[in-house]
Amino acid sequence: MVFAHDTALALQAAAALVNSAEPPDTLTTVAELDAFFRGYEYTGRHDGDRAELEAVRAIRPRLRTLMLSPRNEAVDLVNEMLAEHQAVPQLVRHGAYDWHLHAVDDDAPLTTRLVVETAMAMIDVIRADEMSRLGTCADGDCESIVLDLSRNRSKRFCSTACGNRNAVAAYRARQSGDG
């Protein structure tokens, strides 16, 4: 495993959250936010209302900027985010997970926890000099984030759909003699 479980999960959640803004937007209802919250095993406060949904939707561009920034710029953004939310890292254990880091209280707004958990995960990415594990989809029509946690760093597409679309296009180009 490249990163600790909580880091990998926070990065996956952040990538999914950022990518939810790509057309078609897949975070438009409270039910979709509820599914995101459960799917990425968040704990703590979850208001489950339209105001929380809109607040979560509003942080997507900031998280995208962080995840795609060059290393030195990412450092500045991480420090800014942690200071803004007065993050104080603490070891906690709950549910099925052994000791891991939280940096804000469970009763903090979901947006605060999403920003801080993403910033905390990015600390590990920055310290390990693994920024190359974050990029954009190789599909020319897609701007989604690709998080490559594979050992051989071979992930090029954000989803199976983008990968399949490009494989089919390459196959058709070969068959027509254009490739």
C-alpha cells in the first residue's frame, strides 16, 4: 500500500467529490450527498440538508486546485487550509479502523472535515514526493482527477468509462487503418 488506509480513503473521497462536478454533476441532491457520506465511511456531524449540500458543492474547486497544484504550491494551500480551520491532529480509533488521524472535532461542519481531511492526506502525498499520483484524465474530453494508487503508476483514466471509450476508439482507428 502506497499510503496509510485513512490517507488513501481521504484522497479517494476528495477525488470523487471533485469529479462529481464534472458533467454531468453527480452531487445535486441531499440523497447523493448522503450516499457520498456513507460510501466514504465518514463519521460525525452530517446535517443532511440543502445548506450542507451547497456548502460541500462549493468546496470542490478549492480541493481540485489543491490536488492538481505543483508541490510547493500545494504546501502553501495545505498550510492555509489547516490554519483556517485550526486543525489540531489527534490519533483516534473508532469503528473498524485502528488508530488514525483526525484534525477537527466530529461535530465540525462536514465541509470543514472534508477540507481538513483532504489537506491532511495531501501532507502524506507531499512528504512522500508523490504528487505525480494526481493528475487529470487522459481522455481528451474529460477533466476529472485521476488518483493513481497503483504500484506501477499505470492509471491514466478517471473511470472505466473513459478507459473503455479510449480503448474502443483506438481499436476502431487500428481497424480502419488510421492507427
